Amino acid sequence: MKLKLLAAVCAFAIGSAASAQITETVTPLVPLSPSDQQILNVQQAERQIQANEQAVALEKARAAEKAARQRAAAQARQAKAKAEAKAAQQAKQQAAEAEAAAQKQKLQNYQDQMMQMDLESKRLDLEAKRSKVQTEIDLNKVRQQQAIDSLKNQAPAAAPAPAQAPASAQP
């Protein structure tokens, strides 16, 4: 909106300056009286002042347009820098979150390994105890069999003969 207004002012100023230059070059064909010459000189001076004012206004308009473009460019650069900073911040945050997730996963893996090692240790302990108990059972069976065999070997020698009765007991 401001730029359109500025362009319209510039076009008007350029048009006015061009028309002022055209009228300045026109000279009357009939000699003028001193008062008419004075009026003509005043009018020319006024037109020159007006042309100068328009030229100044045109320069101000150009300067304002240039300043507006520079401000717009600066704002665009600032917006771009802000967007880049925001994107960098988001990337940094995502990297931190990914790092935290990786650390959490690493910790979870470590805990899982420790749990597996603990379970394996308990399994080996139970297997060792079962083996020890089985060994004791086997030893007890061997001892029991040895005891039975020992009793069998001792029994025939210690047992009296059933067929013979004492001689005094017979009539």
C-alpha cells in the first residue's frame, strides 16, 4: 500500500517537472511590458520553486522507497535467521532426546544383561545343588547296597543251623 502511494507520488512529481520544463522554454512572440515581464518572472520563479519542491519530494520518495526496501530485506533476513535458529534449536532438542533415548535403551540393555546373568547364575546354582543332591542319593544307594550286602554276608555265619537241635533236648 505504501509502495503504491509512493509510486503515484513519484509519477506525479516526474510529470509536473516535465510540464514545468516545457512551459519554461516557451517565450512569448510579442514584447512584454515591464509589469508583465515581472509577473512572468514571478510565475517562472514559482514554477521553478514548485519544480524544485517536486524534485525534493521525488528524492524523498525515492529515499523512502529505498529505506522501505531495506527494512523489508532486513525483516526478511531477520525472519530467516529466526527460522534457522528455531530449526537449529529443534534439531538440537531432537538430538538431545535421541541421545537420552539411546542412553535409556543402553541402560535397559545393561539391566537386561545383568538380569540374564543373575538368572543364569541362579540356574547354575540350582543345577549344582541338584547334582549334589543326586550324588548324595547315589552315594546313599551305594551305601545302602553295601550295607545289605554286608548283612547278607554276615547273616549265614551268624545264623544257627535250623536242622540240628541240641542233643540234650532229645528223648
